[in-house]
Amino acid sequence: MTMNQSFIPPKRTIMTPGPVEADPRVLQALSSPIIGQFDPMFTDLMNQTMKLVRNLYQTDNEWSFPIDGTSRAGMEALMVSLIEPGDRVLVPIYGRFGYLLAEIAERCGADVRIIETEWGSVFEERTIIQAVHDINPVITAVVHGETSTGCMQPLLKTGAACREHGSLFLVDATATIGGVEFRMDDWYVDAVAGGTQKCISGPSGTSPVSFNSRAAAKMNPRKQVERGIRTEHDAESEAPPVRSNYFDLTQLQDYWSPRRLNHHTEATSMLYALYEALRVIQTEGLEERFSRHLLHEEAIIAGVKAMGLEVYNNHEAKLPVVTCIRVPEGIDEEAVRQLMLDEFGVEIASSFGPLKGMIWRIGSMGYSARKENVYHVLFALESALSFFEAPVITGRAAAAAMEVYRHAAAASLSR
Ligand SMILES: Cc1ncc(COP(=O)(O)O)c(C=O)c1O
């Protein structure tokens, strides 16, 4: 490519844990003309998007809107707005993104306490609850779905226990939202952030967040409206303000409410994309969408097993939208991925830290979770492994996946 050519990306089958293929309707929305940020059509779009974010997280929280930035921007906005320097924050860690939460909290000046469990496992909820009891944190922050290990932390009881102990419960739902059940209010989650490049099937760059009145009560005493737009009605806080201007959720509440007090310039095209992606999710239906993800997961597992490969995370706490495969001994994991991309245009992922070189991660998220993609990834993996003379059973994977699909189709017909 030279600089006098437009960039035209190749067509890929993306089966990674993100970014994944964007829904064509979202791509179309991205090409709509720009309108002004206070155009009533645009502010109406902001309001409609807030409703869709509430539906996504299964919450009645008024404060449910996107942060302009990737998923970690959403987490950072929640943390920098909630944490006052010295606040004790508990982070149970079971993979890479738990460390990220701890690091963000540290940078916000928190007194961070971590508990860890081996990568590839999750915590018993009672272990986290005991830690909340022992450590007495102001905030407990947990990753719901760890894409680095393909595991999902059960969260049915943790939130209620946090509430009982007066700890705010904050969750990173980047990997799960839109693909796996997440019930913010029922699970007593006080603040949550997610990303759009995974099961929501939009481009990376927006992070829907939601927080309840408990979280707002913790952050709002530090509210300070930007000097240049402050009015005589805006009280000046005695407390030191939130340390970030961009991620200051106390000011963003004014922007995402009828006051529409200007903060940043909302990312117009990204909001079009988010609205469309969430509208598509609402139209499909959350339950139907979760079932679709489970079906493709089952087909991938059946295909991988039929090749004689080992599914690394095939246990109770498996994250349904990420299937990890143990790399057979003597096989160069990177060379296999490269061959799959070069010859078949199919992308899968490696992992991080102690799992680097040990597993492949196949994502089946959002628009990428389709039958043809599952066949493509199985075919490309089997072919690449055969090319490198790995001990793999050939010719059975697609049939195994097909059996899953045909069985599901027959079951739905007989219903
Ligand atoms: C669970 C989880 N949390 C956070 C992140 C960070 O997301 P982003 O790259 O969108 O900032 C990721 C990205 O893969 C993730 O999987």
C-alpha cells in the first residue's frame, strides 16, 4: 500500500476474543452523515441509546451511557470517579484483566488488595465473600469473563455480600455483555463497564457503562463543574475533584441528562454504531442471543474434540464465548495462526502471560458467531495442523459440528 491509495481492508473471518466482525448494519450506520451534538435528533439518539444500554445490562439505572474510548476507558472512568486516594479496593485476580483492574485502581491512588487464583480457574464465590469480610474494601472489582483464560467468574452471590458489607461492587463485563447473561440489578452490581468490539459486534472505541445511585452518591460529593461553563447554581465542592477531566462521571451525568451541559464532543459516528448494535441485540432478544452463542460454542467444541485436540477450558467455569485449545506438543502456535490467516483469511488468537504459546483462543462472539465462521475456523485449523504434521484426526471436525447444528435444528422443529 502507498500513501496515495485508500486503505481497503481484506475480508477476514475473525474468530478471536475481540475485535470481532462488526454487524453489517453497524457498518452502515457508521457511514451516516454527521449531525451536531445538540441537534434534537442527536440528543434523542443519546436518550434512546441510554435505554438500550439499560436493556443490555438488565438495569433500571438512570446513569447508563457510553464513554468514548475502549473498554478500559469505561473501567477507568468508573474507578477514577469512584476511588478517593487511600480507598481500599479488593481485586480478585484470575487472569490478565484482573491485573488491569488492580493497576487502574493503583493509579487512582487506591490501597489495592488482591487475591489470586491460578490462571485457568476461577474463585469459589465464598472465597471472594470471605475476602470482602476480612479486608473490608470500599470497592470490590471483578472481571466477569476473563478472555485471557476463557473462564467466567460466577457472580450470583458476590454483589449481595458486598452490599451487606458496605462495599461497592464493580464489574468488568467487557467479554460477556451481549453474549452471556448479565443481570446488573439482580446481582447487586453497583457499577459496570463493557466494550463494543466483542459480543456487541461494533467497532472498538466505545464503552457502555452503568452505575446506580449508591455509586453516584460516592462520587458526586466531589463534583466540580468545569470553570468556563460553571453557573452560580453549581456548588463548589470542598473535596478534591475527580482527578481526570475526561473520565469525570460527575460531570458526564450533566452531559447525559436534560441539562446537556457540554463536556467533550460526543463521538457522533460511534454513537450511531452503538445505537444500531444495541438495537440489533434488542431485536434479536437477549435470551435468543445467549442461546445462539451457546450453540456455536457447542459446535466448536465438538469440532475441536473430533480433531483429537484438548479443550483447555472445558469445565464448569468456561466462558461460553471463548474456547481455548491446548497447542499440541512440538507445534509452533504462532506458525499455525499465521498459516490460518495467510491461507484462509481466518484469525484466531494466542494468549498472555503463563498461557502464551500454550493455548489458542477461539472466540465466537456477536456477528462472528455464525455457522459458516465455525466451519471456516475448524477447516482452517485442521488444515494448518495437518500441514505442520501435528497428530490431528482429519475429516471429522466439520461433521461433528454439523451434527450439533442438525440436532439443534431438529429439536427446535419439534418444539
Ligand atoms: C475482560 C477484558 N477486560 C478489559 C479489556 C480491555 O479492553 P480494551 O482493549 O477495549 O480497552 C479486554 C480486552 O480484551 C478484556 O477482554
